Amino acid sequence: YQRRVRKAVVSTQSTGVTLQIIFLCLVMVHKQRLVILRRYCSIVGTVFFLRALTMLSTTLSVPGKHLENCEVRIGDSWDDRLQHVITIWRGAGMSISGVRTCGDYMFSGHTAVLTVLNLFICEYSSNKLRFLQTLSWALNIFGAFFILAAHEHYTIDVIVAFYITSRTFAYYHVLANSLAHKQHHSKELTWSWFPLFSYFEEHVDSRVLNEYEWPWEPLVAFCYRRYQNFRMIREERKKNGVYPKMD
């Protein structure tokens, strides 16, 4: 039996916040930022849907004596339950935000988020950024370790979370990078796992290349094209005599 490290849970959530900041910065400078965000939402949604199923079907006792106020709540109204859901969502399920949940142990949501952020950072960052990818893996591994050190989850919770998240990520990207998903039968096979897969990947014809630009460059290019179109229309109207010449 390993003694509990009290501040380990704060360290876990700090690693998660760090990975989120890195991921958001990467998405902002990536040319295919919308494709990445769509894939992120689809994978995270699928993983947490599976987590909801395991939470309903598998009830585990609390992994540590420090977890208090985890008795069964009977008689709560639907308004109280909805308010509790909003509180968890607003605080991103983190104790540093004042959120306390019980019974959601199979499997670890913290490990799932850490893993999916790590995999996205490594997948869509340049191979030249080896330091960033190594740092991402280190934060993922140490974050999972801190979860166990804080006695917030059982070991099996962390292992299952890493396995399910990594396999879901790999499965989605194998489908997205394959031309086979353009066929009709592939849409039927992927609908059960990713219902919006065909819609999200409809206009993605090949593997997403890791090319980068400043986030304001598309806006500048759009404004420039609009200005060029305005000039062309103005010149055309002048030629047609729409704008009378002044003597």
C-alpha cells in the first residue's frame, strides 16, 4: 500500500492545463485548424460516451479514505441534478475548480483527456519539434502517475483509459487517412463508432499535412481578395459607363 500524496491531484490537473495550452497554440497556427478541431471533438465525444456507459455498468468503491461526502444521494430533484451537471461542466471536472465527483472511476477521465491531448499534439506537430513531442509524452505519463499517487483512481482505471483513448484515436485516423472511407459500405461500418465521420471528413481528400501559418493570415488574405474583387467590379463598371467621367 502506497501512501497518498496530497498535492499530486493538483499536479495532475496542472499537467492537463499545460497540455491544453500547447494544443490550443498548435491549433491556432496549423493551416488545417478546423479539421483538427472536428476530429478532436469527435474522438473526445466518443471516448466520453464510452466512459458514460462504463460508469453506468460498473460501480466501484472509492479508492481512498480521503474521499468524503460520497454517500448515495436519494431524493434529489431533476433541477438539482441539472445544476450538478452544469457545475461539473463549468469546472471541467477538476477539483482545482471546486468540483467533486464520486462513482466515475471506470475509467479515468483525467487520463483520457491527457492521452488525447498528447496524441493530437504529437500527430499534428512537426517532426522537427522533438522536444515538444517528448514533453507532451512526459506530461501524459507523469499526469497518469500523479492520479495514482493521489489515490483518485484505481490502476485499472488508468490503464483502461489509456488503451481505449489511444485505440479510438488510432482507429479514427486510420479511417480518415484511408481512401476506403469514401465507399458506401465504409460509411455503414463507421457510423456506429463515429456517426458524423462522413460529414466531418467529406472534404478531406488526403492526409492532413503539418503546415503552419499565423492565425491572422487567412483573414488578411480574405480581405485582400475582397478588395481585389471590388477593384475589378469598379473597373468593369467604369468601362461600361456606369460611373460617368468628370471633365
